[in-house]
Amino acid sequence: MLRYIYADQLTQYPKLAKTMFRDRADQFKTRLGWDVSVDGAGFERDEYDAMNPLYVIWEMPDGTHGGSMRFLPTTEQTMVNDHFTHLMGGGTITSPAIWECTRFCLNRDAPSRVAAALMLGGGEIMNGFGVRHFVGVFDARMVRIYRMIGSSPEVLGSEGKGRDAISIGLWEFAPEAQAKVATRAGVSLELSRLWFERAFGQASQRTLACAG
């Protein structure tokens, strides 16, 4: 199932939180070889995890992490604006209607539908919080995954070639795309909406309760 959890709520889900940060270390440090920090507990965390972001997490039947994404509004400090403005010719992205999505992570044993389920959760955030677009940095390996899910971004800028390419993308989520992603995830739109409403209620517009 999908859970929507702010960073300051993770203590309520210790098993889910521990396995999420360990899976991030496994994916980004071990498998991809990124220059990220892993602490003594085997967790991969950075300064943006300290800003009370909103996580969308797929919880496996045993309560462990199957996959996750992290969201912050671009009106706050973001990875794109702090480290990747050169990909956009030096510009920044700042708008209450645009949120940054980072740390797209999948447990190495997660079913293939988990990636689509996470994208479905992203669509619920757009609908529920009045967000028009997500922005994020992605590498070449993600292009095939986004295409398979049916949620490919508009590319704003890139550097590198082939497998080493890094890009900034902008996503929107049209209703017809949402239905396609739901089918890929094997989750009905009604169940997806129920999971979101359990977390936030039924108010039509919300704000991200991030620190700072």
C-alpha cells in the first residue's frame, strides 16, 4: 500500500523508515556508485531529509520499504536549485505550484509495479495539493522506467552522453496518464484516492508542512 509520511512522522513507522534509508544506501551507493553519505547504521540521508519533506512510500506486506520518493516545494531549499542550475543555463525554479521530487528509490526485490504505484502517489499529491508540476534530476537509466510507466518528463536540460547523461525533467500528470499509471500499478483509482485521504483527509487544497 502507499503511505504519505512527513519526515517528522517517520518515528511512528520505525521499520518502514529504517528499511527505506537502507534501501537508499543500497541503490544509490552500492548499485549506482553515487557520491552519497552512508552512516554507521547503513542509512543514506542528506540535508534535504532534515527539511521535513513529504515521502511517498510503498509499504510491503511485511511492513518494509518497497519503494519511495521525496517531495519538497520549490519555494524552499531544493536540490535542483542548490546543485543543478547549470543544467538550465543558470536559472532557478521557484513556484508554489512546482514541487521537487528526489530520491526515487526501489527495493532491489520490489515487484515491477511498485515504480508505477509511486508515480500514482505523485499524481495524488498533484491533485490534492494543487501542484501543477514536479521537477527533478534523473539519470539515463530512468528514461526507460519512466517510459514503461507512462510518465515521461519534459527535459529542461542535460549534460553527458549515453549512460552517463544527467537531466532535469518537468512532469505534469494528466487524468488520462493517471489511469494508465494506475493500470500499470495494478491499483484502482478509487483505492489510490482512499490511501491519500486516509493520510490527509478530503480537503481539496493543502500545503506542505515543511520545516524552515
